Amino acid sequence: MAESWDGSYDPGSQSDDSHYFERLRVEPIYDAFVCPLTKQVMRDPVTLENGQTFEREAIEKWFKECKESGRKLVCPLTQKELKSTDLNPSIALRNTIEEWTARNEAVQLDMACRSLNLGSPESDVMHSLKCIQYMCHKSRSNKHVVRNADLIPMIVEMLKSTSRRVRCIALETLQTVVEDDADNKAILAEGDTVRTIVKFLSHEQSIEREEAVSLLLELSKSEALCEKIGSINGAILILVGMTSSKSENLSTVEKADKTLENLEKCENNVRQMAENGRLKPLLNQILEGPPETKLSMASYLGELVLNNDVKVHVARAVGSSLINIMRSGNVQSREAALKALNQISSYEASAKVLIEAGILPPLVKDLFTVGSNQLPMRLKEVSATILSNVVNSGNDFDLIPVGPDHQTLVSEDIVQNLLHLISNTGPAIECKLLQVLVGLTSSPSTVLNVVAAIKSSGAIISLVQFIEAPQRDLRVASIKLLQNVSPHMGEELADALRGTVGQLGSLFKVVAENVGITEEQAAAVGLLAELPERDLGLTRQMLDESAFPLIISIVVKIRQGEIRGARFMTPFLEGLVRVLARVTFVLAEEPDAINLSREHNLAALFIELLQSNGLDNVQMVSAMALENLSQESKNLTRLPELPPPAFCASIFSCLSKQPVITGLCRLHRGTCSLKDSFCLLEGQAVEKLVALLDHTNEKVVEAALAAISTLLDDGVAIEQGVAVLCAAEGIRPILDVLLEKRTENLRRRAVWAVERLLRTEDIVYEVSGDPNVSTALVDAFQHADYRTRQIAERALKHVDKIPNFSGIFPNMG
């Protein structure tokens, strides 16, 4: 025996394993078995003409070297010249060697088998595993021997070893045993072995993960095993994670990727990959698979939850294919395509990709087609949902043709068809189609087209009715649509809402819901805010229905922090203040409006709202409301009742003396209060309005200046109004508004206010030293509208920039 089985082999050494096992014999080796050139046991012995025997591969190499070097053809052993290179197979010797090898390998496998148990020393187990590897590498037939000897389950058992080195070698050995051997793969896949291998993918040690991936890669080459691997919970998820990991070595990543490619043979695996973020196989099947597979994968795509970036990628990859299926497929295929398109159209960027791919014409056709070719109603609902998604992506839909005659989505006949569908389908489709119109009316470039179609079709009455729909989504969509069109058809909306039908009350019920601040509430109050503010009938109806006390209570709760909201707080509060302010537009005609304003001290509330920093619209509307209230002050102030003069005083005027009455408002010359007569001299209103003259928003400045101007209006003591503004340090800010010339409206109001101020000599004296004011007035005199030029002329006369000819020429009668 060349070497005994004494356990001297060191599995951790760098020695050549093959050489080691070649020298390991359990039967004596005969010299005739050894090739003189390789010094190793021959596998294919051949004999030369002189009777010498060599390994075929070795002697052929010798002959080749002789020829290439130009040497004589000689026997390498005898060095005698050969006449021929003929090689005669030594069949008897080969059979003898094979029998001898088989006996040795059988004994070696038997010895390896005895050491393959968890109780054996680590070195023995590793020795046995290496031995099995060597024999499987040496001869394919040895893999059958390993299988027949039931060694595969024993190697699998070694995966439970506490030794990491043993586990790694066991994984490596299993890969060698099953490589290119379907029967061995089938045996390995029995039971829970594949699950055990998958568990190694999540081990901390990278060497174990790599060996496990290598083994799975080999197993995945068998189509029969692909389904089994994919059925292991978490297998595909972990493999997908490994392909995108930056911590794995490149070899492991590549093997994981190739394993997944092999697993794509099974449709269920493709679905799992898509679910776990590897969409390419599924998309390839949609693009290139057979019809049944295309249908299956498109259907599954519609069920996936995709993040927004992925939706864009999918839209670019298969959007056109899905649209083609939607155009020409049978109902089942169209359903799958529609559901997939519904999924990927729900993000603005991906919806734009679908528009470019031509999704609009077939969508519109599907919605409007009736008769034998029409889609089932459930699929029309999906089409409506996709159209809603696409429209809300914000494209220029007045430029994209959707019909055979180059109609667009906002062509009158298309919009009227949508309105007809809305009135003649179920709530689900109605909701989506209303959302389509919401999207179209959200754009300044298309809203007027939709408004024109609604007016021409008389659809406003039916649209208003949806305010009372029991389905919340349907109500929200209808309210948002009406809010969008209300700036362009406020009178029509007011007419539709006015009366006893109940829609107006329904809107206030929505606003009053105690559920935080919802999108529906913000939309409802936004719609109410857009109704014509001077519509007396509508305001009276709101007064009769006690809508304003409700609004006041909500505003107060918001100001006190009792109602909180993040997303819709600003539009909700802005809408509430606008609705509340409409009371101040009818004070002159409606006594109940004055009573309400007094009872709830609206002037104080609007003064408080002036300080809503960051909410420009709230500040602007509050200032407008204060302007309206202040204009009524001169009518509401209580003038003092003077006692009748005594008898002598009535005869002798020299004996009469006017009684002195204290506590009167110097501006309105009567008894005033903020609550009852809305006098702005109370509650520090003037100071707060003056502060807004420095606001960055021109509309806020304009509203504040308009409210301040009521202190200088006809019917009040103007000189006292000027004095109030001086005390509030408001003169310079008003002059600054004139100098800045931010808008025409601001200049017009500023010129009016400055002319009133210049009626006071002290102000004239102050302004005379500022040439900028004179320049601004001259500019207004030359370039403003006719009315403003007249006022500017009077102002310039006050400062002697224009001569006052009325004092030179006599009155001609």
C-alpha cells in the first residue's frame, strides 16, 4: 500500500488535494499501472511499436514536442528512433487499472462514509468531504456511486455541524456532487434540504453565503427545481437583495443574479421577483412572452404596489404594449391591460409617459362606445379611473387630440359626453369622471372650455345635486369641481344653490362636521367662498339658516387651537373668513346682518384676524371686511340729543350757551363703539391696518389702505381722521405706498388718500419738503386714469404745484 489511512492529511494545508488522493491507496500499486512520463496511474494506456506503454495524452504531447522542435521521433524511455506514431490501446491493462481503481475508490468511499457523522472529529469529516469531491471531479461515474451509496443525505447532515469550516466544505461538496447530474439534484431536493441551503443566504459569514449561492445556482439549472427554490419563503427576496447589495463581493452578486435568471423559467418566481422589486423579468414577459403569459403578467402587474420611480420605469418599458393590448385585445386581455395601466398611471410623471405613448384616444373611445363592442361597466370604471389619473398630471389637454376629428378633452362635444355619462352611470364611474373634470378645471388654459360646455348643456343643476350624494368621494369630487368653476359662473351657481332644495345647507353640514379638517370640508368652504359676495338673496338665506354663527364658532376654535389640522388648515380658514366677510357686504340693505355683526362682535374678530401672519388671504379679506364695517360707522353712530334752550335764551341769543357733551367719537361726532357701530378708533384697529401697509403682498396692502381710507371719507371729520393717522404713525406709510407705485389700483387708492391728507396744513407743510411725493403726484396726474388724474390735480394744488385758478377768476355765476 502506497500510504495508509492514518489521518495525516491536513485539510488546512495548501498541498494539492488531487495529488494527495492519487497517492492514497488501499491496495498495492503496480509499476505497470504507472505512466513513465507522468508518474501517475494511467487512465487510457496505449502501446508503441517497441512495446513500451504510456498514458495516451502524455505520449501524444511528447510526439508533438518532437515534431515542433525538429528532433527525431524517439521513444522517451529507450531513446530509440520510432518508425511510426501509431498508438495501440492496451485494453486489458486499462480494464485491470479500472478494476483496481474501483476497488480502491470503493474502500475510500466506505471509509469516508464512516467519518460522515456529526460526532466525528472535524478533520476526519473534512477529509471525507474532500475525498468525495476528488472522486466526483475525477470521474462522472463516481457521482452515481456516491448516489447509490446514499452519501448525499449524509453530506446534507453535515450542514448542521457546529463547525463553520465543515458547513462550508459540505456546501462545496454538494455542489460538486450535483453538478450536471439531474438525479443527484433530485435526491438533494428531497425534504427540507433546499430550505436549509436558503437559510445559509442570510448567514453573517460571507463564505457560507457564497457557497450557498453557488449551490443554488447549480440547482437552479434544473427547471424542475426552479419552482421548489422559489417556493421557499424568502428565497427570492434574499437573492434579489443580494444582487443590489454593496457589501457583497462581486462573485456572490453575479451568482445570485444568474440564479435569479435561471429561476425566471417559472412564472410564479417571476411574480415573486416583481413583488420584491425585480421587475425586468415580468416586463420582458409582457413584451415578448406568448399571449397567455402576457395576459397573466399584465394582470399581475395590475395587482402590484409600485413606488413612484418604478411606475415611471414601467410606463416607459411596457406602456405602449399595454396600450396596444387595450386597443385590440379581447375583453380578458383588455381587462388585464387596463388594470396594469391603472396602477402605473397614478403618478404624475408616469401618467405623462402614458400620454406620450397615446393612451388618451383609446381611453376616450372605451368610455363613449355603446352597443355590442362596449366595455363592461366594471371596466369602464377602470378606464374612468385611468383618465382621472392622467388628467390630473397637469398636461396641456387643449393641445392633445383624442378623437377622429382632432377633438381634445376640452372640446365641447367631449365635455358634454362626459357630463352625459356622469348623469347616467353609477356612483363609482360618476366619481371618477367628476375627478376628470376637476383636473381639467384646475388648469387656467382649459377651465373656460369646460365652463362653456357646462353652461351650454345646462348641467349645473345636475352637478349641484351631487353635493347631497351619500358617497363621500362623489361629494368631494363634485364640490371641488363646482369650486373650480365658481369664479367663472358664480351667478349660475348661486341661482342653483338658492332656494329650498337643500344643497346650500348640505354644504354647511359638511363644513360643520367635527372630524378635524378634511379635504371635503376645505373644498366645501372654498366653494361657498367663491359665491358672489354681494348676492343679497344668498346671504339672506345663509342668515336664515344660521350659517354665520356656525362659521364664527369654527373660526374662534381654530384661533384658540381647539381645531387642528395640517394639510387643509390654510384653505379651510381662508374659506371660512371669506364666507364670514360676505355679511359685511350687505350691511346697508340687511338689518339682520348688522344685528349679527353686533351680537358676535365681528369687528373685533376681523381685527384679530389681521394678525394672521403668513395667511395673506385671511389678512386681505379681514381688512376688506373692516372697510365695509367702517363705512357703516357714520350711519350707526348715535348722535347726541341736545336739550331745548331755556325761555330767555330762546328770546335773547346772547343768553344762550351750547351744552358741552363729553365722550363723543371725534371722527363720527357721536357715541361710537367697536361692537355696536364698528368704529375703527377702537381696538387698535388703525395701528394694525397701518402695519399691513408694509406687507409684501400688494392685495393685502390695497385692502388695508382701503380700510384706512374710511377714516378720511366724506361724512366723517377728515381733519380728525388725519389726526388719528398721525397718532398711529400712518402718514409716512401711506406716502410710501404712493411712491412705490406697485400696482395701478394701489396708486389710485394712494392718490385718493394723499389728497385727503393734504387738506390738512400740517401735512402740506411736511410733504412740501419731500420732492418725491410731488413727483409721484405729477406722474399720476400725467399717466393715471381720468378719475385719478383729477384727484392728483387737487392734491398738487394743495402743495402749490398747480395754481388754484378758482381764487384768481371771479365766479362767473
